[in-house]
Amino acid sequence: MALVGLGGYSTNELAPALRETRSCYLAGVVTGSPDKGRRWAREFRFPERNIFSYATMAQLASAPDIDIVYVVTPNALHARHAIAAARAGKHVISEKPFTTTVADAEAVIAVCRDAKVKLSIGYRLHFDPYYRELMRLAREKEFGDFTLASGEFGNNAKGTEGWRLSKAMGGGPLRDLGIYVIQAACMAAGEVAPVSLTAQKGPTTRPGIFTEVEESMSWTMTFANGFVCNGMASYANPRPQNYFRAQAPKGWIKIDNAYAYRDLEGATSRRRLAFTQHPPIRQQTTQMDDFARCILEDRPSPVSGEMGLRDVKIIAAIFEAAGSGKPVQLKA
């Protein structure tokens, strides 16, 4: 695997996870800093020939010891870098959200299909045991179909968040944080998309910071079977919010610290959930190992490009509904 972008997520989460993976390992990087690339090559013991710049990604085609490219750049750059990797013949993981526009998502899917490479989205929570339990309950209907859910993910932006405060780079709390609530809701719905949405942009209380992106966004997703999920994403929470709860006729499930990398907590109406692993296994370790096995076993990723496209459409509909003040119907 090669990582594209060596920022905080690659450094603090993906690189440590790649020390734990069994089916893949770090074999190269794409970075704007040659010095940083050389430091990573020394630390992870891959040859300096496997250090590429964003402008030279086409040369990945001549790197036979790299099979997968994981795109970890700002949101607005995902499509450009995923397409470059696919055209170089490499399988692709794109960090979430997949892209910032529906057209870009469709373009990446088409290029990967034409290049005959596999495509996955960095939806790490699909590999977390608490969310596996949520999906099991949705699938097996132990409590019946979920009827009502709510989820919030918020923190307190300081004004130093870089691309996250840039509209051009695809920032803002909906794309950065709200995507997790959207994902959880679709899991609870059995991995189908909602049919309609309403949304409201929150007030801008700090105009000196939020000159380009929303400070908060709230929305309601309604699914074909009547299931409703209320979501919120915010950069204006002095006390961080981080939970998901889903109710069904015969019971409920709640996950706290729900969108974190570790230390999730959960319960259902019947029992406390305690998924202990010794040593703890990172979500990203399981995620990347699964994609490597998808390639080795020639099977599609469970967190596919089509799933990413679904969520890009949902995000676009939320922005549209918030802008118009009217419900938006989602097309299949």
C-alpha cells in the first residue's frame, strides 16, 4: 500500500495500523515534501524509489511492489488523486467523504471500472464491533425494524483547522463529521438510502472563523419504510457531542463516543455491549486488511464506491434542502 498525503490521519492512525495489518503493508508514499517522504521511507523501510509527488502519480504504474493507493488528502482532492491512482493500475481506497460532488464520484467509479481496479471508501466504522452489532440488529430484526434514530457529532472549532474551514477544499462539519451520522443511519436502515430529506443550516456565531463553511447543520432523513433519523454536525460545540441511538418496537441500541477511533461504548435495551479485544485492534487495521483480502480473493469491498456515491448524493441533498428550506426527494 502507498499512502497519498502524510497529514495527521496518515501519521497518527493509518501508519500505526499498517504496523498491525497482516494482509498488507506500507510500501510507498505520495507527498508534497521529499524530506518527509525520505523520513517515512527510512522508518517503514521501503525504497526511496517508492516516494512520489502529487505531480508524478502516473509513475506509480512503474512501481510493481505497490498494489493499493490510499487517498488521504483534503476532500476536494480525493477524485483527482483516486483517478490518478486508478489510471496507474492501482486499487484505490478513498478517505471519506468519497468526493465533494456527485459528478466526481461517478467519474472515479467509471475510471476504476475501466481500469479494472477495485475501489473502496475509508469507512472504518463498518469494521468496528459496535457497528457490526447495529448492522446485525438491522439485518436480523431482533427488535423489529428501526423506526426512529438520532445522531450528533460536534466539536468546537478553534479557527486553526486548515482545509476543514475551506469551502474550496470541501470542508465544513457536514462533510467532516456529519458523514458518520449519515453512515450510521443507513446501517440502521439496512444499507439503503433515504427517500427524502429536510435540513437547516445553523446560525453563524463566529463570523471571523466561519467565512466559507457552515458552522453547524441539522437534518432529517426519511426512509421508504418510514424510519426517520435526525442528525446534527457542528463545529460549535464547546462540549463535544458524539452519539448514535436507534429505536425499534421491541428495543433500542445506543453507541456513545460513537464516531471515535477507539473507546466506543454501547448498550441495547437488553444488555450492555462490551467488545473487548486484547490487544485492541484498530478499526483501520481491520479495514485495510479486509480490502487487501478483497483483492486477493477477487471480491468487492463491503464499503464500495457505490456506497460512497450514495452518501455524496445524501450530502448534496442536505445542502440543497438547507438552501431552499424545502424537502428534497432523493432519486435512486
